[in-house]
Amino acid sequence: MVVLKPVVINKPYILTSIERSTRDVITFRFESQEKKEVHFIPGMFAMLTYKDPETGKSISRAFSIANAPPSDYFEFFIAMINGQLTSKLANAKVNDVYYISAPYGQFQFDMDAGEKFLFLAGGTGVAPFFSMLRQAKSSDKKLDCAMLYSVKYPYDIVEKTELDTFEKEMGAKTFVTVTRPAEGDGWTGQTGRVNGEMIKKYVPDFMDRITYICGPPAFVTALKNDLTAMGVPEREIRAEMWGE
Ligand SMILES: Cc1cc2nc3c(=O)[nH]c(=O)nc-3n(C[C@H](O)[C@H](O)[C@H](O)COP(=O)(O)OP(=O)(O)OC[C@H]3O[C@@H](n4cnc5c(N)ncnc54)[C@H](O)[C@@H]3O)c2cc1C
């Protein structure tokens, strides 16, 4: 783990792009006013702050950085859950100003470690993996990586078109599983929660890989338990969690 001091402290960032990625997730891009590049490691997060112009009150939340470093902007995949900050973001407009501090976190990806990787993503927990895969793609490195990505519904797959390019162009394999399949939803792929059996089925050489897990606490805890029960040493598992 590298200790990186936050270099951006409560700086104004302009909201330059708002794209609905799925029914519940919006991709937001915030650009710095002075266009200064920021170094961070894929997997790290930023603190995003909304300042209420009337009351002066601030609301700050952590968000995994989804774009690749270094960058003069931050991109986030944010689930609209109608909470304190997300209800502000649901009504945000291009050119709104938010405040960012970054980078933070010990969930860090070392692409040059020369290892093979297993990524396990639940919901918006796919965000840090986008940063990792985008970094590998922009550096033209072949990344020996397999990702199991769990979504509730088929329409929950974030940035689907780009996700497909990681496999087509870099050979990074992605397997999606839908935990709440429904008749008529058109999904013919894997269903059910990611678990040890699913990992064995899709990534039989999982023992040779460094594992990164990101998703809700129950997802992360269950998978850590399954992996350690299958003999994966804890030191080869990195994890980040949020949400419910
Ligand atoms: C390191 C880190 C990285 C994060 N990265 C992301 C990210 O990339 N994308 C993202 O959408 N969120 C991410 N989060 C969660 C984010 O920080 C907020 O907690 C979330 O956006 C809700 O904030 P809020 O103010 O709208 O809700 P609040 O008003 O704070 O909370 C409302 C309630 O919703 C619950 N809740 C929080 N998240 C979820 C969820 N996803 N689904 C259902 N219930 C939830 C809370 O536990 C709380 O009970 C991250 C959190 C951490 C700690």
C-alpha cells in the first residue's frame, strides 16, 4: 500500500457531465477550475461535498473514483438512493459547483505487480474496477484479470458498452450475474449471488490471483469467508465496502 497524501483539499469542482448509466445510477464528471492533473491510485476515493447556498450547511460523502489517473477530472458512478447527498445530486445541473478532497483510501490497485487478478464487484462497487481497467487500457497493458460482477437486475449493468470493450480489447474477462431475475426480463446469463462455487466455475485458477472485492458489506463479508474457506490467504484479498 502506498501512502498518498490528499493533494486536493476542499477545492471547487464544476459539474461538467451528468449521464444516466442505468435506471438508478448516474455517472457524474467534475472538472477542476484550474485543470490541474491529480495523481491517485485506482481503487482510491474522493470526498464530494455539497454546500447549501441558503443555509451554508455542507454534506460530504465518499465516492470511488471511476476514471483512470492521472486526471484533471473525477468521474463517479453514483446510485440515486434519495439520501441526503444523492437527493441533491439527483437534481444537479451541469455547471453546478461541488467541492472535492482527494485522494484517500487503502484499496489500491498495483497493475505493475505482475500478478493475475480476480475482481469481485457488487452494484456500484464496480466503480473502482473501472478505474483499474481504464488505467490498464490507456497504458495498452494486457491485464490478466477476471471479474465477477453482481447486479440486481439486468438493466443495472453500469456502462455496459465500455465494460464489453475491456474484454474485447484487453482480454479482461467479465461475468455478470443477476440476483433478481424475473420472467420476461430477457436475461439468459448467470443468476444468483456470487459465491465460492461461482468463482470456481468461472475462474478456476482463482488461487493464483490477487483478489479485490468491492460492494455492500454483506457481499464483501460473505465472499471473504468463502475465499478463505477455499484456502485463499487473507493477505491476498483486498476489500472496500459501502451501502446496504
Ligand atoms: C470508500 C467509499 C466509497 C464509496 N463509493 C461510492 C460509489 O462509487 N458510488 C455510490 O453510489 N456510493 C458510494 N459510496 C457511498 C456514499 O458515500 C454514500 O453513502 C451514498 O451515496 C449515500 O449517501 P446519501 O447522503 O445520499 O445517503 P444518506 O442520507 O447518508 O444515507 C441514507 C441511507 O442509505 C444507506 N445507503 C448508503 N448507500 C446505499 C446504497 N448504495 N444502496 C442502498 N442504501 C444505501 C445508508 O446506509 C443510509 O442508511 C461510497 C462510500 C465509501 C465509504
